[in-house]
Amino acid sequence: MSGTPRSPRAEARPSGAAGSFQALIEQIYLERDSARGVPGTLLWFVEEVGELVRAIRRGERANLEEEFGDVYAWLATLASLHGLDLEAVGRRKYAAGCPRCRATPCGCPHPPQPA
Ligand SMILES: [Mg+2]
Ligand SMILES: [Zn+2]
């Protein structure tokens, strides 16, 4: 055992389904991301969200593709560090349509807040 402190929530076991984007990111980075732990990884994620916000405001296609890819990758990593399959949790929540009104497309009377 090493003496390196690690987040108790960090999870080194792959969580993404075979062939998924999350599984690809795990193959490339999971060992390194697990060693870094959740708090440090969250800082990277938030940094990339900021870059995506700037890219959206700029509206330049190549920059948008770059930053959507980065945020997607860091979101996948955070799911892996919590032992979650990102695709599965997203599909579970929205499989029956809008979680509030259960309709597809959403029939809520007002623009809903993020659930
Ligand atoms: Mg970026
Ligand atoms: Zn709805």
C-alpha cells in the first residue's frame, strides 16, 4: 500500500459500458484520474466548463467541437470516479420522457428548471 492520500469516493474500477465513450476515456485516463481523485478532477471539469462557455459565446465551430469534447470527457471521468455508467444513468432518468410530466416531447406548462 502506498501512503498517497486518495479521495474515499475515487473508484478505479471501469464503469462505462464496453464500446462507450466513457470506456474509451477510462482506457486512456482512469488510472491517472483515480490517483488524482475527485476534488482535483472537479477543478479540471469546472475549468473546461468555463472554456465551453467561452466557446459558445465565441461561436466558432472548431473551438465548439474542442470544448464539447473536453467537457464530455471530464464528465465521463467524474462518473467513472463515482462508479457510475454515464449513459445508463442518463437513460434511466429520461427513458420515460420528461421526468416531471413524463411526456415526450416535454409538455410542462413553463420552461422547467434543471431537475
Ligand atoms: Mg478545453
Ligand atoms: Zn415536462
